[in-house]
Amino acid sequence: MAKWTPKHEAPEPLEGPVVATITGGTILWFVLFLVQLPFYGWFDDRDLTWWVWTCLAGAGLGLIGIWYVRKRDAALKRHAAATSASASASAATGEAPEERPAP
């Protein structure tokens, strides 16, 4: 069996309102949990209580996701600020800017 090798380079990752997206999804999971909670007896009679607990688990994991993407967003902003500060400092002194790999 031959090893598969890609024929094209991978595209750049899409950046967007990640924090807002994760926050919205977390709120949606929690609202679904609250909507299903009054019908817990109906779910229990049909052995479908996992639907209720899946929504609560989605909300809990969403809270972890919000924490993660907020930290990531802050790190990206710190890196961009440090890069622009070093570029402006090197431009003021006439030196070539130091290139650092992206995080």
C-alpha cells in the first residue's frame, strides 16, 4: 500500500469571530437543556434522558471552549502587538525587522 501524499498545500485557516461563535453555541446548548427540563418525565418514560444530559454536557464543554478561545484570542493579539512594536522600533533605528515564527 502506497503512502498518500497531498497534491496541494493546505489552505490557510479561516479566522472569524471565534469567541462569539463558541459563546453562541454554548448559550444554545444551555437553552436546549432548559427547554427539555420540564419534559424530563416524558424523556424518562421513553428512556431518552440522554438527550437532556447531552445538552447539559454541550453547555459545560462550551464553557471550557469559551475559556480556551478567549485565551487564544488574547495570545494572538499580544503576538500581533509585539510584532508591530518590534517592526516599528526597527524601522525607527533603520534595522531589518526580526522575523519570528507565528504561534
